[in-house]
Amino acid sequence: MNERSDGRLALFIMKMVPDMRLVSVFMIITGVFSCLSIVGLIAGIPLIMAGVKLKNAAAEFNRYTAGENPQPLDRGTANLKEHFRMLKWHYILTLTALLIFAVLSVFIFQALIYFLAGIGVRQ
């Protein structure tokens, strides 16, 4: 890359790092609150891991903008890739748990209706 595009990339990354840090903290906090329930563990753990990877990527990008070494850019990009992979698993597991919960809710609601109808018939 030439000097001009390197400067634009560094400026772009400098503007992005504070947002990455803030979002990573929100993701970690949300993941911790999700893990307070047993069902929430399914989606909470990948969310915490994604938040940690995003926080690590922000730290590496910050190191890149502070120096001339391109290694932190490579590590930051790798952490960002892992962040998106964990986020993908979070969404897949959340949607799967939501579908299972919806199906179970229909069966439980149906059983409740039959139970209440049976009580009304006996009286």
C-alpha cells in the first residue's frame, strides 16, 4: 500500500476502535446476564466469547495505529474474524433455542387447554 492509503486506513481504524470497545463491553455484559439462566447459557457463552474477541481486536488495532508495525493489524483482523464466527454461532444457537421453545410452548399450551377443558366437563 502507498503512504496515502496507509494514513486513511489508520484514520479509519482510529475512529472505529472506540466503538469496538463500547460494543464489546455491551456484548460481554449481555452475555453474562444471559448466562444467569440455564437456557440462556446456550446463547450467552458465544456472546461473551465474541465480545472478548472484539475487545482484543480493538486493542490490536489501537496498537497498529500507535506504531509502524503491521503485525497488530494482522492479529486484529484475525480476532475480528473470530468475533464474527462466534457471533454467527450465537445467532444460530439463539434461533434454534427459540424454535425449540416455540414448539414446546405450543404443546404445553395445548395440554393446558385440554386439562382445563377436562376440569370443566366433570363439574
